[in-house]
Amino acid sequence: MDTGLLHLHNLLRWVIVILLLVSLYKAWAGWQQKKVFSPADKKVWLFTMIAGHITLLVGLYQVLMGRFGILKGLPEGVDSVMKNKIYRFFWVEHPITMILAIVFLTLAHGMAKKQVPDDVKYRKAFIFLLLAFILLLAGVPWPFRGAEIGRSLIP
């Protein structure tokens, strides 16, 4: 089950990246072209937020009970979480950056519900989505991060 959930978590990363790029484009285009806010924009931002929250739930399961889960404890020979590269990344760095990214996705979607001018909606949503995208890129275990931390691009 752990392997299946890890693969699902890995695949959902690509769903979020694609939806986030579409959301960023829609927010940027709406802001720059002074468009009227449309229900289609709200739906794309909603789907991006939903994908982020589903991935967060799978990730929280992984961090608590997965292969390197917190509830399984530190293995013998590992004296500190912060001194061990693997545990520091998967117990501290990855969860914090991803939770912050999901918060910014939620804030971006929240802009769709606010009663503010459309250019403000698009501008603020673009900023929140851009911050989420930067955090996502920084916190994902990309293959170039090293053999211990890096994950394959496709499971």
C-alpha cells in the first residue's frame, strides 16, 4: 500500500504542476488584459486547489505512516532528524514547503469569492499562485536532488 500511495502522490505532483501552470496563465492574462472575471477561471483555480488538497492528504499519510513515517520512529543509528539528510527533508523541509504551497493555492482560490475588482482578483491570485509554484518547485524531491532524496519523474 505504501508503494501505491507513493506512486499516487508522485503522479498527483504532475496534475498540480499542469493545473498550476494553467491557473498562472489565466491569472496573468486576466490581470494584464483587464479581463472580466469568469466562472471558468474560478473552476480552474478550484480544481488546482482540490488537487493540492488531495495530494496533501496522501502526503500527510506518507509522512506519518509511510516508509519513512514519523510514527515508525527513527531507525537505529540515526541520532537526530536535523543531522540526517533524508529525514530532515521528508519530515521537515518537504512537508513545510508543501503545506505553505497549499495555503497559497487556497488563498488564490479564495480570491475568486471576494467582492473586489476583477483586476485585483487576478493580480492577487497570480501572486499567490506564483508563490505556490515557487514553493512547489523548491520542495519536490526532483531526481537531481541526489540519490537519497531524489525521486523519479514518473513512478
